[in-house]
Amino acid sequence: MSGPSIAVLDYGIGNLRSAEKALQRVGGDARLVTEAADVRAADAVVLPGVGAFGACMNALKSSGLADAVRDAVESGRPFLGICVGMQMLFLASDEDPDAIGLGVIQGRVRWIPAGVKRPQMQWNRVDVRLADDPMFAGSEWTDEPWVYFVHSLHGVPDDPDVVAATCEYGGTLNAAFRKGNVFATQFHPEKSGSSGLALLANFVTVARGR
């Protein structure tokens, strides 16, 4: 492929190929990687994740890629966290109180409020808070697009200014975040139809331009 090289971190948990294939579909030279050297060589990095916070953190640390994530973030390269991959960027989670996250975003992952079914496993509209973010470029993101969620928790940052988008489900939930070169989504862009593919295409564009 001629697109920017994108390392999709393969730390032995979840179905990671859907993210890899979606990025390839929109022009990225996306590859599943298991070695820190391959992460360092990439133009951009993606951390997917499904399942429980603690299990994913244990798997990431056991794979030897936790430090590679921190190095990638500190390098300034475009970085995308997806679902539990987004949650692991926080310092801690109510789901696994003893597990320690990566601490890229200061704050905690908290349960969706009581009164609605958990998990939220459905399409839902998102309200973009940072309309000028390059990840939201294009007509697909101009009018509360539909995206696909599977989650029982959401990130609550110490700094509310890092919230890039929200959704309504038993109250206002945080659905996406921006901190420097890091963008992260609670929803699954690779499963979110044209809106999700547009967001991934924007990520490829950002990676190409670095």
C-alpha cells in the first residue's frame, strides 16, 4: 500500500482485524503489530480493545506493548484509541478498581448511570463538541451522526475540555476525546458505517500529513 503506515496493536485480545481492514479500506497501510520496533516505525498508532478493562491492561502489559503506547503518545504521532483501547488511556476504571491504566488522559472510567440497560449495545447519535477537530472533517460529521456503541462504562476526564463528543443514554455520556495528538472513541468507528469510515479516513489523512 502507498498510504501512511499505521500500527494496529495486537496484544492478543479481541477481534483486531476489523479495525485493521477498515483502515486499509480508507487508504491506510494498516498492519497488526506485536513488536515495539514496529510501533516505533509507524506513522500512526491505533489501540483497539474489547472486553474488560483489567484483562485488557494485563494483556497489553504482558505483550510488552504498554511502554510502546506511552512512547507513541509522547512522540507526537497521530494516535487513536477505540472502545476499551480508549478506556485504557485513562488512569483507572470502576470496572476493575485494582487495575492501573496508562494515564494518558487524567480521569477515571465510570459506569453508565443506573436506569438504562447495560451495556449500551446499539446505534446512537453523537453530539460533536470540537467541531474543528480534523477527525470530524466532512459532511458525515456535520449533523449528529449515528455510530455504533457496545459499552457499560464511559470515560470521565478531570479536564472536561478534552471531551470531543458526547451521546445521550441515561444522561450525557462522553463518547470521544482529544488530548494533543491523541484521539479516542468509546464507539467503534470500524462498525459505524459511513460516519465511522469517514472518521478513520480523516485519521489516515492526519497520518499522511505528519
